Amino acid sequence: VKGTFEETLAELEARVAALSRGDLSLEEALRAFEEGLDLYRECAARLREAELKVTELTEAAEGETVS
Amino acid sequence: VPSSASGSATQNLVHEPPEAAFAFTVTQLTDLVCQTVRANGALRGVLVRGEMSNVVVHASGRIYFTLKDERSQVASVVFRSDAVRLRFEPENGLEVLVAGDVDVFSARSQYQLVARDVRPLGQGAWWLHFQQVRMGLEAEGLTADARKRALPATPRRIGLVTSPDTAAYHDVLRTLADRWPLVEVVVALAPVQGDDAPPALITALSRLAHADIDVVIIARGGGSAEDLACFNDASLARAVASSPIPVVSAIGHETDVTILDFVADVRAATPSRAAELVAPDRAEVLRDLGRIRSDLEASLRVLFEDMRERARTAHGRLTPEAVLGLVRDLAQRLDVAFDGMRAAIRLSVERAQDRAERAASALNALGPRPTLERGFAVVLDVRGATVSSVATVSRGDRLRVVVRDGEIRVTVEDRKEVKT
């Protein structure tokens, strides 16, 4: 399950922070870097491909219809 | 004739002159004046200007005031049906133009002005009403800067209150689609012009309050001051002020100011501008992302350099014995950590057991157990409810009698109430 854009971005920033602290082992560092790249691509793709979702609240108050 | 005699006694003693038969009663005189006044077309539909004083708004909805100038004054009244249509609050000292009819108030034989419409002179009714509403809200503290809430940096769901007929609807959606299409827009439609607009806008706002929204935009395209007047409504302003969600007002153009602007958390110059204020720009965020990516690569490069350097210096010292010592050290640290964890777990389990036992004995003392031990019984019906009155059972009911060591199932044969 993918998180929100903000959560994905936070994950990415966590990888950058961990890497820049410099206390990771080589394997951990490589993993953090690759995960970071994936998260970066995920964020960028979401930004480029997102389409605005518009929902209209109907007069019937509770019911929602998607237009 | 005694001078101190009362009026009625006097009348009885004095012979009535013959002309008394032709005298008006007071009511007849007043009726004649009244008919004369009403029949005179010049006194109907008059325009009178003057200053309002002695303004009284009666509970019935009628407004009484005295219209005066330097030398004269005339009692005036606005009946409820006309009073509700006034676009301002009548105030003492106000210079007004009154349109109405001259009439007679029979009970006092007083002529009065029945005002159909009252307009403030000089400032204009619209302006005055606007200032009165604004100052009223200010006095209630609803326009204070301290009340204004910050907008969320990246909203997930944006509420939009507007009409599909207004350009604002499309402006807001287009701007959001360009800048931050990750957001979901929940639209609550309402008319944005006319007398029906304020209650409909309030309803739309309250519906959004339950729709998991981060920020609400109330938007309308440009229009005349009259077109935008519904956004000067005091009850709409109060609804916005008490909204649990931050509200952005986006009414008309840069130069249009409405009451809504004073109570909203943020005033946007235009609907498009409102969309820019509530959502980040993805072009900017993409640039930030590019920077983050560079940081990622730079950090890895630094790490590589560091590793290479350490490998170079450690080269000579990396013997099998040294590696073995490192592994043993790690194993020992693991054991210590494991033991510590086990002790901690055992302690918390013991504490939990202790608490459970104490709770059980407390429950026991409060429950029916000690009573049952003494030979008493509890009677339960088929649903397991306690039977404490004969009124709740009937012949043939199956009951359970709970005693110290078990249950006895019984059927009701008869019941007898004992008066206490």
C-alpha cells in the first residue's frame, strides 16, 4: 500500500538524512541510496501524472457523487 | 351655580343650548381630519428628509422614530413588512430620506408619517449597512487577527463553496489542476448572488465541515457591489468565523472588499489567487526533489570516499585474529542485550499477574459470591436478568436459581405478592 505524497517524500528525506550522517555500513548505505532513488522517482512521477479529483457534495447532504 | 361642582353635575343643572345638538364628538372630529388627510393626494407618497431621533424598534417589528429638522418634528412609524426590507439599522442622528404617506393616529389625534422606505442620506444605505455589520463583528471580536488560522502547507482535501455558473469555479479548479493535482477538491454548490445566497452558503459550509477537509475556499467571480452584497451578510460572517476549518475568501477582483474578507482566515484577491495560496506549486516541488536527489548522490559519494580511505588504512591490520575478536565481542553484546530483555519481560508479566489477582479479589468481594456462600440464592430469568419482583414473572416462566455450588432450573407455578 502506497502512502500519501507527503509520506513518500518524508521517507525519501529520511534516507537522505541517514546517508548524510555517514554512520551506515556500505550495504546499508547502498540500500538507502537505491530506496532513495526509487522514492524520488515515485514522488516525481506522482507530481507529473496526478490528475485533479473533483467530488461534488450533493444536495442530499450525505451522498457524494464523483463528477 | 356652585363653582366647585363636578362636570357631570354641571351638565345636569345647565340647560343645553340648542346648537349642542350639532356638536362633533371628539371621535367624529378626528375621523373627519383623518378622512380629509387621507383624501388629499398631496399627502400620499411624499418624500420627506430629516434627522431621525427617538428611534425605538418595537418587539412587534415596527420601528418608531421622530423625524425632525431645526423647527419641526413629525412622529413616524415603519410597519413590520416594510421594516424588514430596510438595508440598515435606523439610528438616532441619522439624516434620512423617508418615502411614505401622511396619516392620522386616531387614539392621540396626532398626525404621523407612515414610512414605506427609509434611506440614509449622504453615505448611502449600502455603505452604512456594510459599516454597521463590520463594526458589529469587530465588537464581537470575530475579525481579530489573533483568530486567523494558518493554512496547511499541503492540503489533502480542499473544500470549494461556489456556484458552477461563476467563472471562479473554473478558475479555482484550473489553477489547482496546474499547480497541485495531488489534491482532492470537494465542491459544495450554492448560489453566489441574491437573498437566497447567504443561507445556502452557510449550509454548504456546514456540509463541508463533516467532509474531512483541510481548507475551504469560498469563491465568486467579479460583479457589481449589489451582486457581491450577499457576502456582506452578518450570519454568513458568523458561520465563517465559527468554521472548524480555515476559510479563504475569494470574492470578485482585487478591489472588491466584502464582509467575508474580514472574518475569513485569509483573504485572496481573486479566486485563482486563492487556489495559489492553498496549494504548493508542483514545479517548485519538482525542483526541490531534484536537489534532494543530488544530496542523495553526494552523500553516497562521500561515504564511498570514506570507506575507501578506511579500507586503505585498515589493510595492514585486518588479520584473522582481529576479525574473530570482533565477532566474539558482537556475540557477547548480543547475550547481554538478550538477558536484559528477558528480565524486563518477566518483570512486566509478573506485574500484570499481580494486578489481575488484585482485581479478581476486589471483584469477588463486591459480587454475589460471599452472599451465596451464606445460603442465599439469586433468581435469573431466561435472558439472565435478575428477578427481584413477582411482577416480572408469570405462571409457566422458566427461571434459574443460582446457589453456592450450581444452578437449579425451576418453572413458576404460582406467584404471591407480599405487601411490605
